[in-house]
Amino acid sequence: MSINLKDKFISNMDQSTHVFSWQVHENLTPEEAKAAADIIISTVQANSQTTKVKLLVDNRFMERNGRSVVFTPEVNSIWENAQRTVFPHVSKIAVLCSGTLMKMQMDRISRNSNIMEINKCFWNDNDQIMLEEAFEFLGIQNNQLVKPKQD
């Protein structure tokens, strides 16, 4: 069975900054999360032959009725396994969150995956400030996929 992630999961590997970024636009089923995790793992492994990759995870669009949507426990487990798999190939991970509840969930996932020393989750009501903080953490000026949200 083929999983279509076109509207839910979008990714980009920026060769110039060595940053693999992705956006999740709505909650993923376990099957969709597994397909997304496979993309993440294969992209990171393929692009970390000479230097470690940086990850920019954009979950800012995971909202419903103005409130953060969090991942199910099954999807959390898939993310944790994916993080453990890519950890040796990654130097830094910045996670943009849609709210404080998601930030707490993403922090918990990174603790469970034992990647806290390279992972930082960001949340701020001011989208521009959140992006600037994440970009500074990763040591980049901008990203081809992750741009300020349009109101």
C-alpha cells in the first residue's frame, strides 16, 4: 500500500547549509508517520557521508481551531525510533512548535530518544522571533522550506 504524504509532510534537503527540513501540516496516522520516518532516515543517512546533517522540524502548522494538535502515542513511538536511528548522523535538531503543549511533547520525545544534548524545541507567540532563534541555534541565515507564517 502506498502512502500519500503530499499535503501532510513536506521535506527539503538544503545542500548548501546541510540542513534537512520538513513540515508537518496536520496530524499523521501511524502509517503516515512510518512513511515520513523512512524518508527522514534515508535522507539523513544519504547526506551524512562526509559531515553530519542538521535537522529543522517545522510543526507550527499542526493546529486545529487555533489550538495545538499533538501526536498520538503510536506516532510518538515512531518519531522516537527515527530519532534514535538518525542520532549518529545529526549534529543539531531545531523543532518549531505550534504551542506550549506541543513543545512539552517534543521535549519529552527527545528525552525518551536520548537526544537532548543536540535537540532544542522552540515556541514563541511571535513567529519571526521563533524562526530567528531556531536559525541561530542551527547556525543558518534562512531555509528554503521554512519561512515565516503568513497571517
